[in-house]
Amino acid sequence: MTKPEIPGRHRAPRSTSLLRGAPLAIIVALAGCSLAPEYKVPAVPVAPSYQNADGDSGLWQTAQPSDQLPRDHWWQLYHDTRLDQLQQRLLANNADIAAALAHYRQAQAFDLQSRSALFPTVSTNANGQRDRESDTKPLRGATSPADYNSFTVGAEVDYELDLWGRIRNTVEASKAETQASAADLASAQLSLQAQLADNYIQLRGLDQQIALFQQSIDAFQKALKLTQNLHTGGVVSGLDVARAQSQLSSAKSLWSQALAQRALIQDAIAVLVGDSASTFKLATQTDTINLPQVPAGVPSTLLQRRPDIAAAERRVAEANARIGIARAAYFPSLTLSAQGGFQSAQYPNLLTAPNQFWAIGPSLFETIFDGGKRKAGVRAAKAATDEAGARYRGVALNAFAQVEDNLAQIDHIGVARTDQKDAADAAQHSVDLSLDRYKEGAVGYLDVVQAQTTALDAQRTLLTLNTNQLRASVQLVKALGGGWSTSDLPSLRH
């Protein structure tokens, strides 16, 4: 007779198996959690377009928003071979760029350091020593030798289970900081490249002014010679000679001042390109640099095109991840350890089965009381995230303002430049008329001096406006990120 089957008895082994597998399932589930808040990029007010993008000067027009600045070598917009050569020397030799690059490499190393915590730590040890125990050692056996040898060869494996996402958030924070350092490097390069281009444009503007002063000196010397001849012939008084001499000396003074300014800027360029100011020299060049068209795009793209904005955003992400690290401190840490090896008082036959030892098992650590340390750590992490978010918004808003400023500068200087060109032409015509009438004796030399002074000032102002407009275009390129993009950030996939 077959015994009746007891309901449920056949399911007991399965239930036991489920119970045995439950801790593993819980551990796997916990290992996927993170205590960091969901990351969201701080909101920044972004206008649909730049209000100064469409100027009325006729000399400046922004390109289509779909156009982009050159990804590399944006300074080639100015079509100046010497500037290109200087920029290449800057990238190769500048000390500040070298320092920023070294800092980025440190960040990369720290990122690899933090990533190593995702893997087990394996260590080995070997020890051979002669020991002697104290004769009065507590609980020492009567037959225990006082002197003995100890030889040990072993290994140990430790692995911390990332139950609360502390390690993963540490890796994410380190990754974000490394990306921020990469953006810092790009920002430093862009800033120095723009500084070099700005100095170079100033140098070229001074070369033009120096040439203008030299032409004026030549003209004033001829005028002085004319007044001296007329004075010798008794046609004019010595007052005209004095006025002509004063005007010539003033022009020479302006010429010397411009040379002094040029020397300072040339030395600044030498430092930027990593050369000695004592041996560095740039020849005079008076050709005109044409104002390039710089595609400004739309404001929303600026958030991806400015390396300093990207660096600020990545530091918000880093701070956000550190909230998860601080929160994880509330929960216990679980480490799995295994060790084993061989130990014997005799070196011969050390690596044999009777000399084996091993140990395996988990260790759990939890802080019961810390006087509010962990709570303060979470509060500090949250405050750091708020600070990083505020700095990000500030950097972004300043970036928009810089673009608007330089667009306005280019446009308004362009209008002023057109008017100043008319003023310079009129002033030169006045000089020609006054000199002719002075030779005829119709006017005094004071009229000639006034006309020449006005013409020199007008021409000098025109050159200054040309230089300032070009400098504003350089600052606009810098404000737009110089062709850089967040796609240039290292991916750092782990």
C-alpha cells in the first residue's frame, strides 16, 4: 500500500534553497543602489538670441548660427602667418599651459586611483624569523620551546561590497573632477591664446602709429625748415619758428612713447611663447589686419562651447556625487576577506599540505555614535552642491554678458570708425589748405599748427579704433569658446 503523500513536503527543499539564496539576492540588489540625488544641471536663463548680434554699422555682420568657429587654430581667421607661428610656440612652450596640463594628468591619476576600489585587493607576504618567548609569558606551556623558527608564505584577498554606492559615487565624483580639469586646461589654453592674439594686434596697431608719427615728424621737419627760411627772409616772425619747433618735438615725444609701449608688449609676447625677452624680437609690420566674421551662433550653444562653463557644470556633478558618499557613511560597510598560505617552524618542506592555513569570511563595520559627524558631512556636501550650482550659473551668465559686450563693441566701434575716417580725411584736407594759404601769406602759422595737430589726432584715433575693433573680435572669439565643445571632454568610461 502506498503511503499518502504529505502535502507540501516535496516543496521543502525548494523553500530551503530560496532561503539560502536570499542573502545573495539582497546583496546583489543593494549593490545596485546609490544614495546620491538624481543629477540635474542647474537651470540658467537663456535668451533665444543675442540682442547685439545684428549691428547697423555695415562693417560687422555675424555669420549664420549654423556656422561654427574653427575647431582648431581659430586665430587663423585673421590670416596672419606670424600670428599662427607665435600661437604654435605658445602651445609648445608656455609655462602656464604646461602647469595646467600637469594638473590634468594628476586628476587622471587620481581618477584611476579611485577606480581601483571597484576591484578586489590582492596582497602576498613572506616571512622568516627566529623568535624567543619570555620565560614568564602568561599561559606559556611547560613544553613550549623558548626559541623557535617561524616561516610563513601567504596571500590575502579583500573586497568591499559597494552596498550603498559609496565607491561608485567616489568614482563618479573623481570622473567629474577629471573632466573639469580637462575643461580647465582648455580654458587656460584659450585664455592664453586670446591674450597672445590681443597683444599681437596691439603690437601691429602700435607699428601703424609709429609709422604715422614718423610720417608726421618728417612733415613737421619740412614745415620747420619752411618757417625758418621764411623767418630768415623776414617774412614771418620767430613765433612761427617756435610753434613749428614745438609741434615737431611733440610728435617726437609721441613717437618715443609708442616705441616704449611696443617694447612692453613685445616682452609680454616673449613670455607667452616661452622665450627670453632679452633675445626676442618682432620686426615692424604695418599691413592692415582685416576684421574677420566670427559666427556667434545662438546663446543656448554657448553652454556647450565654453570650457569654463563645462568645468563649472562638471564640478556640480562632482559635488552631487559626494552627497551620496556622505549619505553612505550612515550604513555599515561589508568586506569579504580570504587568506591562506603555509606556515612552519621548519623551512624544508614548507609548501606541503600539513603546513597549510586559511581563513575566509565577511567583516561588517558600523559606527554607532559619532557626535553628529556624519550628519554634518551630509549637510556640508549639500551646501557644496548648492555652491557649485551657484558658481555654474554665475559663470554662464557672465559668459552671455561677455558675448553681448563684445558684439556691441564691434558694432559701435565700427560706426565710430566710419565717422572717424571721414573726420581724418577732412582734417588732412584742412592741412593741405592751410599750408597752401600759409605759403601765400594769407594765414598765420598758428592755423597750420592747429590743422596739423587736428589731423594727427584724427588719424591716430582712427588707428586706435581699428585696433580696438580687432581686439574686441578676439575677445568675442574667447567669449564664444574658441571653437571648443563639450564633445572634447574625455569620456572616461569605467
